[in-house]
Amino acid sequence: MEYERGLFGMKIVDAQYLVRYVRCAQTLAQLKLNCNMIDDELVKILMQGLMECRMLVSLNLAHNKIGDRGARRIAKMLDRGYVLSELDLSDN
């Protein structure tokens, strides 16, 4: 089998499904999405659900491809009185 990097990581459809389920999760406290090849566009989609998830305490987005635009979108989430106490954005 040949290695195809494009087959790995989170896709737009995956992010849309995750957003749908995160909106329904009332007790989600920890979310780890490290090493999923998440870029700025996927962060934009994910933030639509995460902004409504008020119980989230720990978010791990390490080892992805998040740039300045994605980081600004994440920062907007933090401005809304969020209870997030642990955020890992290392190696982006």
C-alpha cells in the first residue's frame, strides 16, 4: 500500500460532524484534537460548536497546522467568559 498523506487528518466533513455533536454535549470537559492536521479553515468550523460548549476546561490542539488566523479565532472564544483553564497550541 502506498502512503498518501492526504488520507490522514481531519477533513471538513469530520469537523462539521464534530461541531454537531459538541453542540449537544452538555458536560464535555476535555477535548483532544492533537495531530489531526487541523488548519485555519477547520478551526473556523470547529469554533462554531466550541463557542457554545461552556463546560470545556481543557482543549488540546497541539501538533496541527493552525496559523495566525486560527489562533485569532480561538482567542475570540476565550473572550466570552469561558471556563477553559488549559489550552495547548504547541507546534502549530
